[in-house]
Amino acid sequence: MLEFKHKIKDPVGLHARPAGLLVKKAGEYQSKISLMKDNRTADAKSMLSIMALGAKTENERLIRIEGQDEKVAMTELE
């Protein structure tokens, strides 16, 4: 299991377009990829799950990657 923190820099927050790009990229990996914010967890392969986090500008989230290709996924997502 690998983890890293990411701060949202977009002034609109994590809206549909970047969330869609994240879902598409996360879908390329076999690993389970989760986003965590305020004790809530979202599946990075689910647009609705990501949008439900309601991540705003300057919010920091923890990204956790678990699985066979976790090192590659972390390198490319970070």
C-alpha cells in the first residue's frame, strides 16, 4: 500500500472535468485507488464517489493505492 497527499489547486475545486480525467486514469490500473478527505473515502474509479467528496480549492486529500501495479500508478498519478 502506498499513499501520498495532494492539494487541490483549481479555483473551482474538484469539479466534473478533472474528476473525469482522474477516473479515466485510475481505470488504467488494476490497483485499488482511493481518495480520502475528512474521514470519508471515495473510489477513484467512480465519478459519483469522487464528486460526493465535495473537494474544494486548497483542500488536501490523501490518495491510497493498493495492488499489483501500485508503484507505477503512484508514479503516474503523483
